[in-house]
Amino acid sequence: MKALVLEEYNKLVYQEVAEPTASDGEVLIKVKACGICGSDVHGMDGSTGRRQTPIIMGHEASGEIVAVGAGVSRWKAGDRVTFDSTVYPLDDWFTLHGHYNLSEGREVVGVSPKDYKRHGAFAERLVVPQHILYRIPDNVGFEQAAMVEPAAVAAHAVRLSGIQVGQSAVVFGSGMIGTFIVSMLRAAGATPVIAVDVDDEKLKMAAGYGADLTVNSKNHPAVAEAIRAKTKGRGADFGFEAIGISATVNTMIDSLRKGGTAVLVGNITPSIDFPLQKVVTTEIKVQGSCAINGEYELVLDMIASGALKVDSMISAVAPLSEGATWFNKLYNKEGNLNKVILTP
């Protein structure tokens, strides 16, 4: 079969690779659509350390089952499916206590840190275990279903925060995840919802997804003051950081009210400068949010009902054979691209 392989850093090659086969409890999927995640783009140059080469990346995918392994009873050839980006053990303590995203030995599809390698969905076919599958509603297309993973990451962050109707929130980073966080906050009844970024086009998208106020931090250095002005002078009840760098984490914490909650979602850097005294003296609560923990069905239902619009996020749909070109466009920030979906 054909796949897009990261042979070495900054070198993606569309080539023939061995076809996988479904073992016990697994299904073989014909991939119909796979989105290029920002983590794939950052991983392409080796900077994250989570794409040891050679590796087939891709974890935002959907497709059709073409074969099932022994022990698979609920799924059959022809079923339209998407799947969690995390492959987790069923007998782990964290899984059994409702936190499969934290399970020991979990692996992420299309990722290869130093301790494991699991090839992903930038390929014609892919094998995954049956317990991470989700059925695609009839009125949801494959390309829409490939958008479920980033939306589910956002949904998990919002659910984990515990935000309630009428509470205020600020979201730093208006990329894919940040904009979906804005949408989920709007669905949860948060008000006002404020989006912060350095890119006016991204902020325009965030406004279209429900942000009451947008702030370009490049043009408006007094971000925290602007947020306090919109939140009765106190600061936001909740902050969501969807980038993962020192500057935005610090500004987000400065933008919170005393006793507010900081939710850390982005992690493009392994460590940051952290405002310890500010957090301690204002009793800020800090909550990490990791991946997804059962939000796929929620997001699929929201897309099917029209409560969550994803089509406007898709900038391009291109053949997998042209994947290297599109990766380079995203890496070099050419054009105002949001989600690019590759189709084998």
C-alpha cells in the first residue's frame, strides 16, 4: 500500500510500505480522510522529540472497515468509523477509574517518542483496536469526521474545567484547538468568551465560532487590562492556554481573577517560566488537560445535529500523494491555512 512516510526530519516521501493485518480484537480500516495536525507539522523537523524517524504520522482520521480480526463482533466490513488518537490498555488502573487518557503504556497513533512507535493514518490502510472506534453518523462525511479529534481535545478541556453557565473565559491561541475551545465554551453557556492571538485572520475565525471579544496581543500590549475591562474589573473566571509557551501562560494567569482557574492545553514546549508567586498569592487553580477522555461521541453528535460547524475550518482537501507539499506550506506558514485534510 502507499503511505506518506517521514523518512528523516523535513523529508516526507510518498512510497510503498507493507500492508498491516488485523490481529485479535483489531480492525483494518481503509483511510478516507486524515487531517494534518499542528503537532505533525511541529514534529516534522524533530523539534518535539515525538516523531522519531522513520514514521507514518497522522491521527485525525476516518475511514471504512475492510476486515476484522478474531474476537471482533460489534464491527463489520463496510462500517464507517473514526477512532480515538490514543490507544490505551483496558486493564490499566487509570482506565478502570475513568481516565484512559492517563493510562500507563498508552500510545498515540502516528507518534514515535523514544519508548514506542505506532504508525498512523497518512496511509491507505491502518489497523487499530476495536475499543477505540466510533461509528460515524449517516449525515456526517469522512472529512467532517476527520475533524472530531481536535474538537474532542477542546471538549475535554472545557468539561474538565468545570466552567458553569454565565462564567467568563479567555482563550489564548486561536488555532484549531483554541477556536474549538471557544465554540465549546459558547455551547456550555460561558459569557463573555474572549479570544487572544497575534493573527487577525485567526481571531476573525474565533469570532465566527462565538468569541464575544477578540484581542490581538501584538497590537494591544495591555491584554490583561483589556480582559479585566470586559469582566467587571476582576479578570476572567477561567483561562485556557492552547499554545504552550511562557509568554502566553503568564499573560493568561495575569488575566484571571483571584481564585480563577488556568487550564493548560498547549504543550509545544516541554517547560516554561511559571509565575509561582502570582499563582500562590491569588489562589489560582492550575489544571492540565491531556488529549481526550470519551468526548468523541459528544463531538460526533454535535456535528450531526449542526451544533458544531467544522466545514469552515477546512482550508484544503488534497491527495495523500501531495502531502509533502501541503506539509511544507503549513510549516512555512504560507497563506491563511487552517485544517488541511489528505485523502489516500
